[in-house]
Amino acid sequence: MLKNLKGMLNKSASEKGELSDRDKEISAFDKISDNWNLENIQEYVRGQNSSYPLTDIGMASILGRFNNRRKDDAKFASGQRREFETTDRVERTKKGLDVVISIATQSSLSSETIPLLVQFIEVYVDVIQDLDKKLSQTYEHKIKNAYKTAEMNALAKSQFKKKLDIKYNT
């Protein structure tokens, strides 16, 4: 079911050697949030961090961190572990997945950040399915619905922008 989400997104990004302004902003936010633990990230996503208001750049930074950060750990065959693993405490994994669901359902999420949601699902499909086996909750279903919500919000924003452009000839 989660693997089918990969084909649901039309990826049309051009690959250039230079960083865009958005990538520079994300990199700057990475430096701010680099030492945040999961509780700090959760506070940020809930809008409870008075120093840093919730933005699309911040959400993209957090998803990028979850998708790409690896820590050295000899317990794993690769010698590295992801942010979440099937061997983690259930509470920690649930908290991380809840953060991602919260990000996906934010109205301020842009269409540029949605591919990071797809990447998260691809990277953590085993963790999501393992958690669903351990619990009666269905995170696979929750994440799929959150992804659909993100796409609908992005489409609605795009259509609204298009109407404004037509109305005001911009």
C-alpha cells in the first residue's frame, strides 16, 4: 500500500549543481535544528516554539533530517542507523510518525516539500509496517491519508494562486 504512493507524485525537479534560495534557507534551518531532540521537533511542529515559528522551510528541514541523517552504530549491518528503526521503543517511533503526520497536515506545507513525505515513506516503510504489527493503530493508513491531505492542500493553494493571477493579471 505504501509503496504505491511512490507513483502518485509527479516529480519534475531539475537537477542543477547550484543550491537554490530555498535549499540555502533549509540548510540554514538545519544548523538551528541540528541539536534538537524529538521532543523539541514535536514542539516546533505543534507551533509551541516561541523562538522559531512553524514554516515550510522548517518542515522541509525536519523531513530531510529524518530521511537522510544516519548515526554510526555497530549494532546494524551497515554500521549506521536511521532516525527511527524497528528496534526502537514503540513510544519513540510513534512520536516520530506523529510528527510526520502533523507536518503532512499543515496547511503551510508547500508542494515543494511533498516529495520529502514520499521519501520518508520509502525510507521507513519497514518501520511503519512493523509498528502496525505491534499496535492496533494503523500508521500506514494514517500516513497515507496525511499524504493525500498534503496533496489536496497544495492543489488548493495552486488553484487559488492561479485564480489570483488571472484576476489581477500578474
